[in-house]
Amino acid sequence: MPGTNLTREEAQLRARLLTTHSYEVDLDLSGAQEGGIYRSVTTVRFDSAEAQAETFIDLVAPAVHEVVLNGKSLDVAAVFRDSRIALPHLHEGPNELTVVADCAYTNTGEGLHRFVDPVDEQAYLYTQFEVPDARRVFANFEQPDLKATFQFTVKAPEGWSVISNSPTPEPQDNVWRFEPTPRISTYITALIAGPYHSVHSSYERDGQSVPLGIYCRPSLAEYLDADAIFEVTRQGFDWFQEKFDYDYPFAKYDQLFVPEFNAGAMENAGAVTIRDQYVFRSKVTDAAYEVRAETILHELAHMWFGDLVTMEWWNDLWLNESFATYTSIACQAAAPGSRWPHSWTTFANSMKTWAYRQDQLPSTHPIMAEIRDIDDVLVNFDGITYAKGASVLKQLVAYVGEDEFFRGVQSYFKAHAFGNTVLTDLLSALEKTSGRDLTTWSQKWLQTAGINVLRPEITVSAEGFVTSFAVRQEAPALPAGAKGVSTLRPHRIAIGCYNLDANGKLVRTDRIELDVDGELTEVPFPANTPRPAVILLNDDDLSYAKVRLDEQSLAFVTEHLGDFAESLPRALCWASAWDMTRDGELATRDYLALVLSGIGKESDIGVVQSLHRQVKTAIDLYAAPEWREAALTRWTDATLAHLRSAEPGSDHQLAWARAFAATARTPQQLDLLQALLDGGESIEGLAVDTELRWAFVERLAATGVLDEDGIAAEYERDRTAAGEQHAATARAARPSAEAKAEAWAAVVEGDSLPNAKQEAVISGFVQSDQRELLAPFTEKYFAAVKGVWESRSPEMAQQIVVGLYPSLQVSRETLEVTDAWLESAEPTAALRRLVSESRSGVERALKARAADAAAGAAAAS
């Protein structure tokens, strides 16, 4: 809608004019059980730098009843339009504004989300305000640099819990009056209300005492492992306070596991909201606990970097997210008592592969992106903002030194507490502590797009000694449509030399650390040194670059990838192989052979599960079509063999069960799934619990074995919110035109589904072995997508635009119809970006398929 998209220029003008002091927000949620609308009354006190100036305040509301500025009632019809209330004739100096409005509960995960638990039929509320959605709950100046104090008063049903940024007071007549917060930004204010279950404790250290709380719905309380969550939280408090040399800055720390949450979590000051899928109802692997712990630590790090010190504008969103990501992984790796000292392996294997993928899309952008308006930032929560940024911070730490890095961070927090900053504020602090000039580093790493490739160039004498060794750096051209030019960058890397030991393990026998800059960098390799079996560039994963192995190392790794004694070099080699597959440098059939030869020796369960996902993607998208069925047969047979041979009750057994369920296809395999589901057959140690049952049900539905009655029967066993979502996925997965039409109508033609249900339907609709059934929806997609974008909220629209793009229709025709739409539809920049990214996936798949077909032809000749 016009007027809803705040631009950077508008925000800068408003920030120059205004100094905000305080908000008093009064919300009447007493009718939340029934839903609909609620009364919102906001009083804002602020200063204006000019007399008679005009500005605006932000509000998304079905109705505004009253606007009173400096004691004068304004004509609501004249001043309220779209999402803005015009504020004319400001006083120079102090001003006071009161806005009385009716605001609406949402089911999209934006603003004040309302969810009714089917188990107890009670309503549960929570807010989600990043980026511009505090305006859906109360009138405010919706930009991060207009900080203020916030005092919430909330009327809610009797027996409810009400949680906000300040400690929860005792209610009087079902009214909670919270104390004012410190000065914070609008997007990290929060309100969570409902009959939540809670567990309380505290963090104690050297006289410091911080109240801790954990909340979830009562229907999940039996699964809440609060002690484990508190343990990770306390480890984070210890580590961050030591590294940051700044005590936790808020009065308490609550973590609230909430339903139908769009993201992983949100760093509301002192009241972090987390998706309640992290309260595990069934057995999960240790990788899931590791990811949850990283999420907990990520949000805790934000209490300092993001909440205490906040970006001035969304250009520095990357620094906010990257810092939290980097420090959360570093904490997991180094905190005393951490269960996950191998967390950098997980980072290399998951986060960095996300970054590499994102950085090769036509929408690639500098880490420090140019954010022109709110629409830009809404689609910028991507692999560059999070994962590339964190990778580059890791590089920066190696470049300036870890101690120097954290000393700079400490001075930064002390200098800017409860204020707003830009990137140069942090870089200046780091320059002072490290003595390094970061101007060139910043320009090349933060202000340019794209990824470098590092290749070893090695010559060896007839006697097997290394006679020369250099690292060649390449800067591949940016993808078509991307802005900017490719750039060679300075890299601080380690080079690992690996040989087999007496036990047949690949161990590092030498390590060289150096700066790589320019096109060719000589490596100071000791003279008369025998050639190692494997030479691994970017060992320890210090820098951000695509790494290639030399021919001899690649051949050795192909035979011995599973023999690395340490998990990180294995992960780096796995990641390189996957990247080569995506780039068409390694045929899908060869990647499958590599995985099958080495995965049985892979001990890191997170790596194993990533390989499962990557193999399935490779077969679905990158395999030559005529070979795909053979690949699926080979892979599915392997998953079943590993399932049967895995240690009973182990994480690997569970992971292989899920991998088998994802591609089971023959009558015998599907009969086994059905028998495991019915209890007619069992595998020692495998607990076919609620979530694994649904994995089996969804596959059986997708292959036509299980009909609506079977899905309904399973839902009767699990009449929960999660059960509803799984049942929706299973129904949409059924291999019939009627099921697909029903799912399409619910998502695209209707708009009543809540966010989690919509996501579940989309997940079921898109089935890789139903390409022909889905083919007619390509035309429907392009006919509908612009209208969807213009009529839905940002989160709901993105789900549809990305989730229903015909990614499985890998053909020149899909590219052509996409190009025709991009040329004729005049989409907004954000919509164009999302569709172009999806198009790029099809283009990449075509290239990889050609490489796989060529490999097959060569093998046959």
C-alpha cells in the first residue's frame, strides 16, 4: 500500500528532526480469547528541533478513534492514511501525542500473533516486530535510531501470564503495569500473553543476580527440558560477559517458546521469543540440540550487540546478525562445559554452504547492503547477512587477532551503550586495539559482492618433493543481473598438510598460516619436504572462499574422505565436493559415489544429516533425468542398509530412518514403512514416535499408499497444533489432481490459513516425484504471483512466492516463462529479487544436469 514503505531518506529526515523520550502503551487484551480487535492507546513524548515542522508517526490499524497532539484533537480522517498519521505544526522542543486506535490480532506471525491451541482451546499471544511491525500494535516512530523508554500497561484475562521487556509485576484487577524499559528501539519491544507454563531460575555470579524464565504452552510442558536450556543460557552469560567486559544490560532474561513463529527466534530485550518446535516432542539427534543451543546463544549475544548498541539504519543489519552468529558459534566451541566444541564444523558444513549458495545468485550483494527502504530489508534476511557476514567476521578475528578483536568490542560497548552506531564506529575501535588499518579490508570484504576461489598450484620433483607451491586466487564474474564487479580480496588462511598415520587415519602433519592477497601468493613451504597426501587450503576454515583441491589431493580424498581424524577438515572437503556438484564441476553420479563411499565413516551427525539433504537435492535437481531413477534406487537401498546396520537407538539410526522415509519408493520399501507405522515390523532401537510416525505418514500419502482416512486416523492419535500441520502436509502431498487443486486453492486463492498451516500445505504440495502432476501449476503461478505479493503480508507472500515457484520444472521453458513474466509484470524490486533467485536455481540445475549427462556418456563410451 502507498505510504507503508518507509525509505531511508524519510527515516534520516525524521531522525534529524525528532528526539524521542518515552512511550506509554495501554493495551486491552481482555477479549483475546475471542480474537478480532483490541484497543491500543499510545502516548509518546518527544522533542522537535524546529517549530511548526511536520512529520508522521507509524500505525497499522483497522480504525483510529482519536489523535491528540499537544492537547489539540486532530481530524483523524485528514491525518490518518495507509500506515501513517501526519503530525503538523510541531512545537519546538517538547511535544506530546496520544493515539487511540483499534488494532487487529494476526495469524501471520507479524505484529500481535494470536494462536488457539487445539489441546486446551486457549488463546496464546506473542509479538513479532522486526522489521516494521510494532506499528501493528501501537503508534510509534518505526526506525531503529529513534530509541525511547517503553512503559506497557496490559489488561488481559484472569489467570494469564503477561511478559514484556521489564520484569512482570503483580496484576491488579487483571491489569499488568510494567516499569519503563531502558532506552531501546521499537523493534525489540515485546509482549507475550496467555496461560503459558513457566519455569524460573536465576543466573548468579560475583554478586550479580539475573532472573531467568522459560515459557511454553501447557500442552508442551511435559517435553520442556528446562534444565538443559538453563545450562546453555548460563554458559552464554559466563562467556559473553567475560568477552564483552560488560554486564548483561537488562533487568531479567526470559525465553519464551511460542507457536507458529516464522523465524528461529527474536532478540526482544529481556524477552526472547523462540519457535516452539525447539521443545522436542520426539527423539531428535544431537544436531538438533546443537542448533537449538546456537539459537539460544545467538539471541543472548544480541542483548549486547543489537539491543544495548543498535544499528542506526538497516544497512548494518548484517553486522547485527553476523556478530550474533559468530559469537554464538565461538561460545559453543570455547565455553567451558560446552557439549559442542566441534561447532565450527557445523558452521562450515551448514551456515557457510548457505552463504556460498546465496553469494552466487543474481541478487548477491555486498555484506553491507544498500538498504533503500523497508521492502529491501524484508528480503535481506539471507545467507549473506547471516552466514557470509559471520564468516567474514571470523576472517577479521584471524586478521586482527582474537584478543585484539574482543578488546575493541569491549570499548565499543562502553562508548555506545544504549545508543546507535554505524559500521565505522566498530572498525575504529578495532583499529585502535589491533593497530591494523581496516580501510582496504572493509572496502574489499564488506562493500563488494561475490566469492573468491582459492586453488593450490604445486609442482613436485621426480623424487616426490615439493619444489614450488602457490595459492592462486580467482574472482569469478558475478552472476548475470548482479550489481558490482568481482574483486580479489586479502585472506588470512591456514594450509593443512595431511598424511595417513599407522592407524589409517588422515592426520595433519604440518600447518602453515599466511596472508593471501592478489592473484598469486607464494607459500613458504619447507624445502625438500615430501609431497603430503592431501593439501587443504583454508584449513581451520578461517576465511570465506570456495576452495578447490589439487588433482592428487582430490584423488586421495575421493578414496579416504571418511578417514580424516578430525571433523572440520572432513566437513571442508564435503563442502568443497558439494560446491563442485552445484557448479557442474563434479557430476551428480560421482558425488553420490563419493558420499556412499565415505558417509559410513562420518561420525559427526550434523554432517551426516546435511549429506542426506544434499544427496536428495542433487538427485532431484542435478541428476540427468534418464539416470535419476537409478540414482534414487541406489540411494534408497543405501539408506535402508545403513538404517538396518546402524547402532540401535543411535542418532545415526534415527537420521537414516528419516532419510529412508524421504525416498522410499518400491512396494517393498513402502510396505516396510507401513509395517513400521502399524507395529507389524520393528527395527531394534528405533522408536517410531510421534514425529517419525508423521514422516512415514507423509511419504505414504505422497506415494498414494495412505488415503484421507489414513491421514485422519493419524491425526486422531496426535490432535495437537503440530499434528494439524503434519496432516495438512500429508493431504497436500497426495498424488492426485484433486489434492493439488485443493492445496493450491487454500494457499493462493484463499487467504485464511495461518502462517504455519500455509507453510505446511506448501511443503506437501511440492513433491519431487510428482513433476508431471505439478506441471500445470507453472502457468497458474505466474498468473497469480503478483496479486499474491500485493495482497498478502510480507511473511505470507514470501512463503508463497518462493515455495510455489516451479523449481522442479527444470527446463529452458521454465526460464523463458520466468523471463517473460519479469519483463512484462513490472514487479516490485523485492518481488523481482525473489523470483530471480528461484529462476537462478533452475538455471544452475540445467548446467549440473548437463555435466551429469556428459559424465554418464563418457562412462558408457
